[in-house]
Amino acid sequence: AYGFSRFKIAGEADLLFFILSTRMLPPVVVAIPMFLMYRMVGLNDSHIGLIILYVAFNLSFSVWLMKGFMDEIPKEYEEAALVDGYT
């Protein structure tokens, strides 16, 4: 999200749309394939399996939300922090 907000990236709008388009599918559509894949890998009934699943479903929304937040922060704050010793 920081990279999208602060740097010019070729095809930025397309990349952001691709990231956000993963939220357009209902989770029910992905549930059975994910279950079958988890069963093959051996992640059924494990904490790490749930962590991976939650991160995969929520990362796109988090990137979109954080980009909107970071767009509102002036770049002068970062420049002032660099002058004060922020690395």
C-alpha cells in the first residue's frame, strides 16, 4: 500500500483493480477448492491453515484501505522525519 501511495508505478490502476477484484468472488465459490487443497497439503484443522486463509481473503481489502489512508498523509511529514533522523 505504501508503494502504491508514494511511488509512480506503471499500470497502478490496473494492479489495484486486480488486487481488489479478488474480493468480488463470494467466499463460497472458493471454499470447496480451498478445502480440497488444504486436505492435500495437510493443513486441515490447523492454526497455520486458518492464518493463511484469513490473510489470503483479507489482504486485498487491507491494501486498498491502507492506500486510501496513506494518500491523505502529506509527503512533507516524511521529509520532516528524514531531516530529524528518521530512517
